[in-house]
Amino acid sequence: MEYEIKLSGTSFDDGAIDLDRLEIIAQYMRDIAKGALQMRMFGSSFKRGRETQEIANALKVRLRGLSAGSTILHLECQPFRETLRNVQGNLFHAEILRRLPDQTPVSLVMESFQDALDPESGAEMLDKHLLKDLQNFKKVLVNEAQTVQFSNRGSLPDLQLRLADFTRLKTIEERTPNPQPVVISGIVEELKFSKAKVTFIPDKGRAITGFLGEAVPAGEMAKYWGKKVTIRGTAHFRPSGQMGFVEIGKVSLAEEGDSFFSRPVLRETVTQQLERQMAARKTTSNKLGQFIGIMADAAGDYENDLKMLSE
């Protein structure tokens, strides 16, 4: 698929580009694309462990040429259906499964910026780490007069960025809660031993996805299947204030007093609460986050993650 990036507004934008600026564009676009892809595949934009050749190939974007009319970069990249052939099957929510194969690294960059800058967006595909990656793209712009415009010949809405847009990104990132220690009580519903993934159901609220920290062997977790447990760990949050997942540090059978912890985990500001309540009146709640698998294991093995997706 073909895309264009148009740099305009300064005397530098004359149909050519310095190699150091080109390197900056390439690096930060790749960082954003990688984080956005991982959000859709694993539920978090940050993934421990090595990157396989398959992931590296999926993120490749080629520069086909430059043209004048300011400075226009002509880019080309393949859709994920061509580069991540193992990404299919039952771990994706229907909407993700439908869209991701037709998306590309560049389209994920565009979509991530649009989600972050749209006040009506639920920002479910953003987290604190990805928001920092988006802010890094600010370094591409040389001054407030310059704009960067992404386009795809009309098949996607154009994306135009100015320095002022990054002020909003900073605000969203700052209001996204930092990871915090939590204690949660619920019934263990699903175990993915090879991926150290756990799904558990509190008495109130939606299903919670977690992954095991180094101190909790997958074999130990097996004995708790179907039982009510109390989990102590670190919660990671979305910009909405809702928890995306929990990194499990300790697990034990729930005791009588632990029922206090069987409740939704939220870190919403007053503004976020009002926004959520208003959105609930307009449409049914977006439950996308419930269906995103956290495909993480202690070794951080991407290759095994991808194989799991094809089962």
C-alpha cells in the first residue's frame, strides 16, 4: 500500500530532506507502529523480550521516492495479512480480526495519532508507553510553522500534525495513571500456561486479564483454576482510567475478608468519570478491552506468541 508524508511550511521543505531528519522520521514512525501493533496483539504497547524477524518484516516501510510541492515522501508497505500470516484465529475480538489484516504499519501510526487527538475517542488502543512514543514524533517538526501531513490517496482520513497538537498528547499522557500496586479478588476462569496469561472474574465488574510476574510460576497458578483467589500485583491503565491488565506478583486462595477487593479497578479523574457517563448514554459500552489477549510469557518469546495466535 502507498502513503505520502508531506512536510510543508518552512524553507527547508523544498523537495529534499536531510538524512538525519529522514532517520528521525523513520525511527519514530517505527516505534509508534510497533507499539500500536503490540496493543492490538498483546494488550500492551510495551513487550519484553526479543523481536523476531517476522515482527521486524511486518514493520518495514520503504521509501519509494521524493517529490516537490513542499517535500513529499512516497512510502510503501505491505498489509499485515501478507507479513503476519500466523495472526489469525480465536484470540482476537471480531473487530480486531476483521481490521488488522488490512492495516499496515503506516495506517497504525495514523490511527494512533487520530485516536489520541480525537476528544470523542475512547483511546482503548493507547497506553502511557505508546503516548510517549507519539510525543517523540514532535522532534520531526523544526518550528511552529511546519506541518506534517499523512495521506493514503483518500482511503484513510488525512492526518495533519503541528507542534500545538503535541501539547494535547502531553496532557493525555500526564492524566493516564501510572502503574500502581493493586489487590484484586476473583475467580480464575482461564489459564494459558505457555503464555503465563490469566483471566479472572471479580464479583463485580468486567473480566480482568493478567500475566504472571517472574515470582509466580505458571505451574503454581494451575492449582487455582476455577477457584477464588486474591492477586497482588501492578495494575497498568488506559488513558480512560480503566485498568488494561495486571502484572501478577503474588497469588493465594481468597480469604473471607478479601471480598472487599472484588470490585472494578479504576483510577478515573472526575472529568474521566463524567466523560464515561456521557459516553454510556450515547452508546453501549465499548468492551474491546475484554477481548484483547495479553500474550506475555516470562521469556518474552515473540515467536511462540505468534504461534499461539494461529492455534
